[in-house]
Amino acid sequence: MDRVRSWAGTIVFLPVFALILLVFDVAQRCARLFGQRPQEYVAGALQVALVWAFHLCGMRLAVERASGFEPGGRYIVVSNHQSMFDIPILGSLLFASFPKYISKRSLGRWIPSISYNLRRGGHVLIDRSDAPGALAAIRELGARVRAGRAAAVIFPEGTRARRGELGKFKRAGTLALFEEAPAAPVLPVVIDESWRLLRHGFFPVPWGVRVYVRLGPPIARRPGEDLEALLDRVHDEMAATLARRRGGSEASGADDAAAAARFG
């Protein structure tokens, strides 16, 4: 029965998904005529629409906001990475922060809406074979976070975890962001089960996937702090959240008391 529902949902989902990409590609180009900020608002709406589209396949999104999280905060967001769907999830949840992603340069071509946003929306496109150039671009993004113009989102695993396991962090890019924006709070984010959505590509999108996201709590910065230790702390907090999830228990405690907004 689930296989039948998966294919039925996918048949409805795919044309809607394609239409969203095409419509918002045009909408972003029109908004860009009035400046980057209008284009960013349209790109945020695009990501909300993409999350909505996956509801056609029975997807449900459970979002936990730890105490201290503030919408619109200019954070350095450090997230695990399970699926390409992580990007619209974070874009919709962090809409007011104008999140900017660090992405490989190849994604800046040929994908309606997504490629245009990556090229023109203030994101960082890097060539992984050019480490010095990539670090320079990441540092420039850190300077924009320091100036309060955006939040930065980085996936320090460097690639998607196919089965949702937290991988080893590639440290240079995240440490560069920490250095360039020394007062920006660090927001650890954990996403779980999103890998299931695209495990077959789009053929089909599995029916009824439950995706979990935890935002925060933000980590305040201190002058002269050990950045390596800070990144270790972020990794350990993310790993502990995933371990609690895999153990079948929800996160609990004071940081969780203000949490949990559920959609769908």
C-alpha cells in the first residue's frame, strides 16, 4: 500500500515541483530589477513553496526551537547534511535571517530558480579544487555576517550523509567563518530523516516521511575563545541530539522547554 501511495503522491508532486521552479525563476528575475533584497524575499517564498510541495507526498516536518533561538538572528548556522531538501527546509525556517549557503559551483548552472538564487542571492559558490579561493569566498561571507547583513549556513561534513549518520567535519571553512564573525552566535542545527525523501531520487518520493529539525540553542561567543574547541562542542551537541533521536527519545531538559512547533 505504501508503494502505491508513494507513486500516486509522486505523480502529483513532480509537476507541482517543476511548476514551482519555473514560476519562481521568473519571479526572482523580476524581483531582482528592484534590488537584491526583493529577490531574497522571493527566494525565501520559493523555499517555503518547495517544503509545501513535499506535503503532497505525505511528508511531515517536526521543528524544535530550543530556548534562546530568535527569528531573524544573524547566526553562523552549522548543520548536518542528509539531503538536498535540507536547503529549502533551512531557508523556510530561517527566512527572516536571510540565510546564505556555501555551495559547489556546479549547482549555479541549469537548475531553474535554484541556480539563479545561488548566483544572484548573495550565496557563496566554491570550486572544491581551489581551496585558497574557497576560503577567501567563505571569509567574505563571514564579513557580511559580522556586518549584520545575513546569516551564514555551512554543512561542515562537506557532503550528504546517505543514511543520516553524522560525518567527520571538514574544519577549515567553518573556522574561517568563526574568525571573520567573532561576535556572531553559532546556531547548531540537526536535521534527521530528510535523507529518506530522495533515497530513490524522485522515482518515487516515499510516502509519509517524518523529517525532524532542531534549531539551537545558540552558542554565545567570547573574546579569545578556542575556535577548535567551539567546533568540537557544536559537533558533540549535534551528535548527542541524533543519538537521542535514534534511541527513540525526544530531547528533553531546560533547553527544550520552549520547543516544538509542528507542521502538517
